Amino acid sequence: MNQEKTACIFPAILLNARPGAGKSEIIEYLKNLENDERRKKYHIGKIHVIDDFPFLWRWFEEDHLLETMGKNRLFTDSKGYFKYEYLWDLLILMINLEYKKFLRDTPDSDEYTVILEFSRGVQHGGYQRAYPLLSDQILQYLAILYVNVSWEESLRKNRERFNPDRPDSVLEHGLPDEKLDFLYSDCDFERISSGMNGSIKINEYLIPFSVFENEDDVTTLSTEKIGPRLKKCMRELWNRRV
């Protein structure tokens, strides 16, 4: 990757939050901007998204097909919970692999900001477990944007966005209340970032972070408010780079 890229855009942004917090809506907002505006206001280049949800959903689909064949499910039990906790780790390693392949296969990768997206709850290790699994190839360029909503707001949004006709959709998938509560009610990002003055130590890297407050749900209710709030967060991130 060309080091000159860091002079104008972020090479990689990690977008984290509870489910339903507004991560995917922020990505859609950025995608709909003109390239020059996105680069100038937000330090975001062309966008390539690596989201762990499609990987996870594929496991659900494969398990369902195996069950219809009379075979054992590989990844999840009959209620849709992971059979093995290490599968959460595998999802991060798959993100690493997809990032590596994107750089390998994209001649103009220096013009892109790769947005990495996932959610983690304390029940399966939280961000404290997930972050150190990110590759050096990612961490050396990374900045984190965390979208902050309460557990109650996450639950509300998860219910409202769910489309039973499109459960595989990034923008319209959802979880049953019981599963959302079990997996995501306790989030450790605030504990990890508390008192860190805008940066988190991950392995040997100091990673800048900024928090996009979204308890008022501007990502759904007010497109006009997304821009100024996001611009402030991205300016903070840019100024916090080491």
C-alpha cells in the first residue's frame, strides 16, 4: 500500500457498534456522496466494505441445507447459536483474509478506504477479545469509529428494521429479542476506551477512535444531521492519527 495514501484518506476504518445502531446506514450515506466530497469532508476514498454478517449468515444457510439433507449442522445449533465459541474468532480471521485479498486483487487500492464492520458482545469475548486478532496489515493503518447507542435503543432498532422476507439483508436483518439480549446486551467498548484520550492500544499499535453518538437515531430519522455529526467524528479521528 502506498504510504502517500495516508496524506488524504484513511486506508481502513473499523466501524463497531451494537446491532441496529446505525453502522450500515452510515456506510450507505457515505456511498451516496460524490467521491470528492467524501474525500474532502470525511477523509474517505472509494469504499470497499468487509462485513462479517454475510460470512455468519452463510453458515446459517449451510447448516439449514445440511439439516434438510439429514446431515449434522457444522456451525450452529437448531436455535441458531454458535456450536463453538472460537467461531467468533474465525470471523475476525476471515475479515483479515478478505482484506489481504482485496489489496492483492485491487490495483488502485490506494484510492480506497476499506470499512470493516462487526459487532461484539461480552458474552462471546467482546472487543477485548476481537481486536487483538486483527492482522498487522490492518492495524498499522486502522482507525475506529464507534456508533454509540444504549441497549434499549439497539433492541428497538433491531425490531424495527427486521424484514422477514429478507433476513439475509445487511440493512434489514434482525435477531429475536432473546438472542439479542444474550449476545449483545453487555458491550465492553466503553470500558476498553475509558480514559484512553482518543486512542486504544491493540497489540503494539496505538489506534485512534471517535464516538458517533446516535441515541437520537439520526441515521434513520434525519439524513441532514448525519453529515455534520460524522464530519466532526472523522475530523477527530484524522487529528488523532499517530
